Amino acid sequence: MPQGRPVAVLGGVRIPFCRQNTAYADVGNLGMSVRTLGALVERFGLHGQQLGEVAMGAVIKHASDWNLGREAALSSGLSPLTPGITLQRACGTSLDSLVLVGNKIAAGQIEAGVGGGSDTTSDVPIVYGQKLRRRLLRAAAAKTTGDKLRAFQGFRLRELKPDFPGVAEPRTGKSMGEHCEDMAKEWNIARDSQDELAVASHHKLAAAYERGFFDDLVVSFRGVARDNILRPDTSIEKLATLRPAFDRATGRGTLTAANSTPLTDGAAACLLASEDWARTHGHAPLCWLRDAHVAAVDFVHGEGLLMAPTVAVAELLRRNGLALQDFDIYEIHEAFAAQVLCTLRAWESEDYCRNRLGLEAPLGRIDPAKINPVGSSLATGHPFAATGARIVATAAKQLAERGGGRCLVSICTAGGMGVVAILER
């Protein structure tokens, strides 16, 4: 992007995010993606138009979901000549999908495209164990009835026990919440600081809804008009009553169900284009996608699982000749309140910035008022593959409302990675 054509962010749409097993329990990724992409087509008058790419992502999906990007595009109202692709990088998925589309625009390969994602933790793939799967495959390949029956010789009822998708890191066996508890202890992040951040996220999101900020960003679906995780009346006192969610044994646990994002269903998408395409089709860019970067940490051997954005941001700033304070808005994904606070503390740490990031001085402090001004994942919820597109659409509108400025987007992901980007107007 820095060396290519400018990439315009024209806007985005999402459905309300909903707690798992509520409004979208029987919808699935394709249904949520079709509703979201269809709303984007409606908003920008794209019926029958051929775009260069629709890149959608999903983290938890069925094998039968096939290519969600292409299938959603075929049901969206776009020209059937619009290609589609599906990708995945855990919580950074839809920011990655936007970077993919943006890089194609910057390179001159396409003129316009859509990036986004959906995720469901309600409609999860539940499969049989390996032993029964092998029996079924042998039976399906058998030529005779006798061979089919022989595939089930020695069958035991326990083979019917299903396998559910896990939430633990394969390399460590620990959940993201358990990893974040370790980070909170390492960086001495207090429980009350986490609760304060969570309450602020809810209050800011509620205020943004009340003033109409989300009127053109969120489309109703299944009778839901607002994120059903949102608690406008939550308070520090209410959150203080909750017990730790991940460390219940040591007496030092600080992460709770309220200062951690809940399992969530939802979808989001954004429209990107070249400057010429935007002008020709009568769309004013909200902002520009200037650059993006991905980094990883060695969480298996001791680094914090969710600390990769600290590295990615430092490298992105260096490449663009910017300081951490050169931004008007910071959209930092709130996987956990502790994760955000660990990241901020690391950027202020002389030791961490020198020894881990290779800097001569700390990146420094960020004005808290500039962080997630309209709320973020603790209040909206976090459908893994939808969060990046939600954040980009939200940030783009904020920059347009301001009449200019620069936004830093930062998303931590499972697997010890961080995806970050710069938006500018």
C-alpha cells in the first residue's frame, strides 16, 4: 500500500453482534454473511455490479460452508461474475481480508472489493471421533453389503461420543483467557482497572447508539437492532461482584466474564476502492487505508500470547516514520480488558521497548480519551472473524466525522499474532 495506488475506505456494514445461542443460534456463517453483504450492496447501490474480489473470513466453520466469500457474493445481489475467497487468521481475519483487497487495489489488479468476515459459536462443527470416522469412510468405500457391515466389527457405543471444537491453544493446552491471566500477573494489571475499562466500553457504545452514530453502520437482523451484549446500565459496583472466570484456584485471578469478551455471533464487511472507481461511482472516501502489518510472538516459550500487537505497531510506526502519539484515534480490540492494559503498559516500559522492541526509548503513553471513543469488543462482543471489519468501518466513520485525522488499528489474535493498520483522512 505505501508504494501503490491509494486505497479508499468507502464504508462498512454489520449486523448487531449477539451473544452465542441467542438470536442467531440457527443462522450460521453463510446466513449472517449474506445478510451483511446484501446490506452493503444495498447501501452502496452495487446491485448487478462486478467487483474485483469479495474476501470473507470465518474462524469456526463447517466443512460444508465451502467458500463463504464466493457463496455470500452469489447471494448478495452483486454480479455473479464477482469472485470470492475465504480466509482465516483468528481474531485478525477480517482486517486481513481488507488488507488482501486493499493490496490488490494498490497494485492495480482490481478497482474495488469487499473485505469482511463472520463467526458463530452457536452453530459449531461437532464431529465424531477418529475411530468412527474411519469406520464410516471404509463403509462408504465398500463395494458389497458384507464389506460395509465388516467396517463396523468391534463397534462400541463410546465411539459415538462427539468431538467439539476446542478453545485452547494447541501448543500449550491453555485457553486465551488463561494466557491473558498470565499476562495480567506479569504486568501487574489490577482487577479494578480492568473493570473500569469494561464499564467505559459499555457506556461509550451506548452513548454512540443514542446519538445515532451506528444508524448507517448496523442493520437489523432477526429482530435485533443493537448488540445484545451491550449493558448501558453496568457499573463498577456490579462488575466487582463477579468471580474470576479463568483462575479460580490461586486467589489472584482478575479476569471475569464482564472484563472479557463473551462468545459471540455476527458478521461485518467493508467496501474498498481505488480513487478513480470511487469518483466514477459517486462515493466519497471516508478515509484511506495507508498501511498494515502483522507480527508474531513466541508464546510457547514465555511471551504473552496476546502481546504481538506491541511488536506489530512498533514495526509499522518505524516503517512509516511515525510516533505512537501521531494518531487522533486508537482502535484497540478489547479481547480482554487486561490485554489492552498490558499492551499500553508495554509501550510505556523502557525495558520492554528497549529489550523486546529494539527501541532506544519507550513508545510512550496514549491519551485514554482517544482509545476506542465509541466503545469496542467488551461491549459489542467479538465474533472472531468479524471484529476487524467492524473496527475499520467504525474508525472510518469517526475520521469522516472529525473531518480528518489518523487512526491506529490494533488487533491481537490467537496463535500469538497481531494485525495492525493505519487509517488516514
